[in-house]
Amino acid sequence: MSWPHWGLMCGRVHALQALMPCQLDHETGELARTGNVAYELLKPVDLYFFWS
């Protein structure tokens, strides 16, 4: 792809991300804005809870 095509594609991606329903879930949006998503993914998981 040429550079103009990359720029056009990036603009379209940003426009589509604005339409995604992340605004409905304020907690998820806040995690994404503050960068705490990585922290949440690294937390230990209680496997017994998932198996029961």
C-alpha cells in the first residue's frame, strides 16, 4: 500500500472506532483511557470460580 492509502485507512479506522459502543460501558471506556486494561489482564484469575 502507498502512504496515501495508509493515511486513508487510518482515518477510516478512527472514524469507525468513534462509532463503537464503548461509550455505553463507562467502566470499560475509563479503563481504556487510563491504561488500566493491562493491569486488569495481569491480575490473577480464580480458576475455581470459572470451573464451578
